[in-house]
Amino acid sequence: MSVVHQSLTEAEGPLHPDAILEAKHLRKYFPIRQANPFGEKRFVHAVEDASFALYPGRATALVGESGSGKTTVARMLARLYDITSGTLYFRGEQVHLSQHTSALRAYRRHVQLVFQDPFSSLNPVHNVRYHLSRPLRVFGHANSKRDINEQVLALLNRVSLTPAEQFIEKYPHQLSGGQRQRIAIARALAAQPEVLLADEPVSMLDVSIRLDVLNLLLRLKDEEKLALLFITHDIASARYFAEDTLVMYAGQMVEGGPSDNVIQQPKHPYTQLLLSAAPDPDRLGADGRNPTKLPARGEIPSLIHPPTGCRFHPRCPHAMPECRERFPGRTDLGGGHWTNCFLYGDGGTQSSPITITKAPSRTKVEAQNGFEMPPEKNQE
């Protein structure tokens, strides 16, 4: 296997040897097609320097607004999107992946993705038996028809579709939304993965069955010791579902740590903004009806010409001049809780002094598809 892209920090190795999957400094830029071939090349800066780790038997929630880059991160981990720059480590070893089918198949055997939309993730012309037997054959987990049939029935039972014999011959249009999503989860489990990436798996389901699907994922995580990445825009469900929470804004990781710490004691102004948008009975008026008016929140910036420095500074009530100049380093708040915010320092410990320096020049990195990483542009 050949490496997709050479990381700028490849020699450093993984920071978390106990992690099953670790991402270091992931970036993803999408080139924009333009009518003038001689014009300036433009890119969508979808993900900027994302680093995190996933552990066996532990769920990590990735929280942020729509358009913050959460799905892009999951699709890079699943190798549906090529990585512009950065490094992946699986079981402590650097992942060397190319476009060769055998290399991708070996990696995807261990890392599976559950899509957000159960209506479009299943092929309407094939029945449940086909959807679940296909990964069994592709990854060599079953060969004979009898073995395949037994494993398909076992998968249906594992996702609580019982009696399994009643579902095995059904087509997607004969199932409810919740049943379709359970089939999608069973299809991911058929590969016998070690990492499961759930991209907003309950956002398109009826409210009455969302909790059942979340509890199903939690049960499977504990039984199979899966490393689970749970992508959501609902920070309240993140606290219920995941041991750890990562907060993402406009492609940048801004805060992370144990879910209770991040949600009960949010430090970054964006995390506080997300929590202010969640339902809270304490914000009801004296009459119990009129909620307290929330401050204006603004909109997520353009990722074609994103703001320099911390991308949240145009919306931040605490923005300082250095916030426009460069992105703050990661500040350790203790107990695994960290944030990227100049309010708490510029990396290291909480008591680190705030030092304003000129933003360093950026090293140009060749991406796999032949374009260079563009320099950041200032958008005031």
C-alpha cells in the first residue's frame, strides 16, 4: 500500500497509543470549479487541522452546527473522501492507503459508516437479505448459502428486528424509517468492524423512536467494544450518548473532553452558544411561558474565504485582536478537558500567558489530486 499523503508531522507518531483510530492534523479542501481556467483557484476549507482519537468501547460525540465539517470528518475517516493533508493511525500504526481496491477494502473492513438518511442509504430494488449478505461475502465472513442465511438472521436479531424471518425478505419500502436505520446498522455490523462512525443516525427518524435507536447503538458499543463516533448537532443528546464530546465550528475543533465537563462547564464561547440554544426550563419567564430572549447569534462564515485566526471571532462577544491574527493553541483545563481559546491561554496549562505574535507562514503541501493548499485569506 502507498501513502495517500505525507503528513507534516508524520515523524511524531501517534499521540494516543491506546486509541484504536487516531486522526492528526486532518485537513480537507474541496476545489471549486470555475468557468475561467486561468483565474485564481478557490477552495472550500471544509476541515482545518482536526486531531482526535477514538477508543474501544467508548463513544465520542462530534457536535456542531450544520456546515461545520462534521460529516466531512466522518467521510475522511471512512475513506470516502481523500485527505488533503494529515495522518491516520489505526492500532498505533500509520494508515497507508491508496486508491487500490484491496487496500481500501482491508481498511473499511475495520471502519464502517452509518449514514444519516436511511431512505437513501438502502437500495430500493434489493431486499434485506441482499443488503446484509453482501458485506458478508465481500469480506469473506460467510461462503455457503446456509452460513449466510444464519448470519443474516443473527444480524437482524442483534438490531432487535424480531422475528427475523419476517424481515429477511422485505424491501426497504416495506419498512419504517426506524427499521431501515436498524438494517443500515446491521449492514455495518456485518463487516465485523472495530470502529463505527454514526453520522447523525437519528436526525431523520421520528422522535418517538430516536431513543430506541440510540440505546441500540449504546448496547452494541458495550457488547462489541466498538469505538463509536457519534455525529450530532444536538448537544443534549451528546451528553446522554457519549463519554467524550468534541465541539467543531467552521471546520475547526474548539473544545473537547469528558461530556459532563464540556456540557456542564463549557469554556469556549461557541460551546456556550450551542448550549444556550438547547431547551432549558431555567430560561422560562416568570409566567412559565415566555422564554428568556437569547442574544443574536449570527451565521456561520463562508468557508471559501473563511476568517483568519479563530473562525468564531466575528460572532464572539469576547473577541480580541489576536483572535483575528491566528488560531489559539490548545489549552489544557484539567481532567481531559481542553479548549482552543485565548480567554484561557495559548496552549499548555490554564495559566499560560497570552502572547501575540505574527501568524507563521504556511507550508504549501501537495494534495493527492494535484492542487496546493491555498493560503488563508483575510475576511473582515
